[in-house]
Amino acid sequence: MRTRFQQGLDELRQKLLRQGGLAEQAVERACRAYLDRDLSKCQMVLEGETLINICEREIDELAFDLLAMQQPMAGDLRFILAITKINSDLERVGDQAVNIAERVMDMVALPAVDLPVDIARMSAAVSAMVRRSLESFIDAKAELAQAVLEMDNVVDRMRDEAFIVLVKTMNDHPETTRQALDALLVARNLERVADHATNIAEDVIFWVRGADVRHNVPRDGEAQAAAAEAQSATEAH
Amino acid sequence: MGVGIQVENLNAWYGSTQALHDIRLNMEANHATALIGPSGCGKSTFIRCLNRMHETTPGARVEGNVKIGQLDAYDGISPTLLRRRIGMVFQKPNPFPTMSIYDNVAAGLKLNGYNNRKEMDQIVERSLASSALWDEVKDFIHKKSGASLSGGQQQRLCIARALAVEPEVLLMDEPCSALDPISTGKIEELIFQLKTQYTIVIVTHNMQQAARVAEYTGFFLLGRMVEFDKTEKIFTNPSDKRTEDYITGRFG
């Protein structure tokens, strides 16, 4: 048993869990800030981002050291590679939370209007995706990660619906354009958070199963079969 | 050119102790195959069965089929002739200490009755060039002994000696374990070049080395072949948990 290496892996895992907790908290605070028009929560999101960034650097440094000094293999190698990518996604989740907080700070300076968009429902779905992607990492459960991937389409649809109704609102009630634009940007930020949660889930599947499920791109053999099929279809025409 | 190696139902014993159990393995021609596993797992015994060195140990016994290309290694060929087709390089460089560099390389040819001096000169030069040693020793191949070279040079001299009889297969039993990183790098580069002409089987305890030089890797444990697959599969996503545990350092 390589005790020092195992300690390094455990430390890496703990640091990622801390960063994950901070990122999850940032998204929830940003959503709460939007729904409650709460500037104090915005401030907390801005302060929390610094901690997420510190975590990102610490995780990268430790992962780099382990790769250089311990030459990990197989599951250990996939674990470290997955962590470096999840690390990057969590840092971006923190950035999106800051973007939402900045929108709220802009929005609070304007009169409150009732917009026909359910940001609360969307933020609940996105927060659940972030939480479940982190749970799939904690429990090394590819099935849970797979469920996160399927939720991404739901959030994409919510973003598209928000876009349609908010553009219509801007046309019908031009006096609410800035508020509608803020809501539109928040919806887009939330959809980006969902994309990062999806990336995290894909990285968990890669770590646990050794399978690359990104972009729905077929693997070598499947790609060749698809190319051959396309070729024969072309010839048939 | 190298030839493929097919092994079926190979069992080997030292006295009453069975060292290999039903090994089945196909090694592709002109590729490098690495064999890994903890000490005593049978990987060295396995390659010693390929060139029939195992049976030279008192009390040792082999059963099963080994085909080197179309040739049945255990039927219709003498061990001496077989070993001309299968060169071997050992863990510790073992040049003939009193012979010159030239005579070390030519030793196998002379033993086989070769006496055309001009052709022998060409073969010695070609073998030393193939083992990436010619440029370093060409000015004193008759004057200096094999033992006067550095450890890394001695190992390349042993490779040249093995190549001189133009084998089809080169067996390497931990060829870099006694060498520094620079010499190890040279041998690994050499393996990379040699596999265009020879089939290479390398036993190594250095898993990074297996990952660097071999297209295929086999994992041995307690005399059995646990897993055999493409090297990238073995080192990134092995199928058997015992392979995973070994290569990640959780046992062995």
C-alpha cells in the first residue's frame, strides 16, 4: 500500500469536496439573492468566490504534484484527471454565481416588476443538478451522474422558454426591458451552471467507468461503422 | 523480420512446484509485448519457456504448445537451433569479459561455424549500429574488452550479440533494472526501433517502462495470466480488479 500516495488522494478529494460545497452554496445564495432582491447575499457570493479560487489553485497544485511524483495508473489516474477537470468546472460555477449576483445588484436599483418567468423553478433544478453531480462524485455513483446528464435537457428547455417569454415582454412592455434583460441573463447564467454540472457528471462517469460520454461522440469502432454506413448511403444515392 | 508467437495451454514446473498454469497468449509479430507482475509470479519462467531455457534447470518440466511463427518450439527443432531464432538479453549485462567488443558480437556467429571475415565485419558493424553502440565504440572494437564499457553500453553490447545471429524474436528479462535513467532511455529508444525488425517480449518491474515501450501488456499473478490487453487499456482502465490493484500499488 502506498500510504503517502493514498494520503495525497484523500487530501485531493477533501479539497474538492470543500470547493464543491462552496460552489453549491454560491449558486444557492445567488438564486436567493435574485428571488429576494437581497444585496447582502450578493455580497456573500462575491466574497465566497475568492475562497473558490483559492481552492482551485490548491487542487491544481496538489494534482500536479501527485502526477509528477507518484505516477498514478488506471483508476487513480482517472480520478486525478477527473478532479482537475471538475475543479475547473466548479471555479466556473463560482463565476456564474458572481454574474448572477451582479445582475441582482443592477436589478435592485430598478423598480420591481412582475415578469412571466419562473426563475425559482429553474434555480431549484440547477441547484439539484450541482448537488447531485457532487453526490455522484462523493459516492462514486455513475448512475447518479447519468441522471444529472438527463436533467440538462430540462434546464435547456427552461432557458429557451424564458428567452421567448422575456423577449415578448420586452416588446409588449418596453418600460420593463432592463428588468427583463437582467432576468434573461440570469436564466442564461443558470443554464451555464447546469452545463458545468453536466461536465462534472461526465467526469464522474469517466472516473468510475473509464468511459468518455462527452458530446455523444461514438467511440473508434462505432465511428468507423457510422462512417461506413454514411458512405454506403451516399453510394446508394 | 519478426514472427508472431502463439502459446497454448503452457504449464511449467520446478520439481513438484507448478510455476505456470495453462498460459494462453498470442504475441503479434513486430510488436513489443511487456510482461508485468510481482516477483515470483512466473513471468521470467514464461519467457524462459519460449526459448527452452526453462528445461535446462534440474527438475524443471514444461507441457503445452509454443509456436514461433510456423515453428513448433517443442517439436522437431533442437534447443540450440531454436535459440538462434530467439535472442535473449538478461537483467545484468553479461559480456564475455576477456573478449574484445568485436569478439563479443561475433561470438554467436563463430560458435555456429561462421568464418567469412569480411562478412563477419559487416555483421558486427550492422549489429552494433542496430544496438545504437557503433558510433560510441567503432574506434576501439578490437582494442577494448566488453567489460571496459559502461553498464548501459555493456547491455547494448549484449543486444548487439543477440542480434548478430539474426533472430526473429528478442526476449528481454528486466534489461534496464541495473541501468541509470540515461542508459535506460537509450535501451527503450532501441526497443522502439528494433520492433520494426523483431518481435520483442520484455519482462519488467517498471510499469512506466512497460507503458512506454510495449503495444501489449500481460499481467501475471501466481503463475497465471490474469489479463492481457493493449497497453493503454491495461494502464488506464484494466478489466480485472487484481490488475488494477497491482498497477496502482495496492499490493505486490
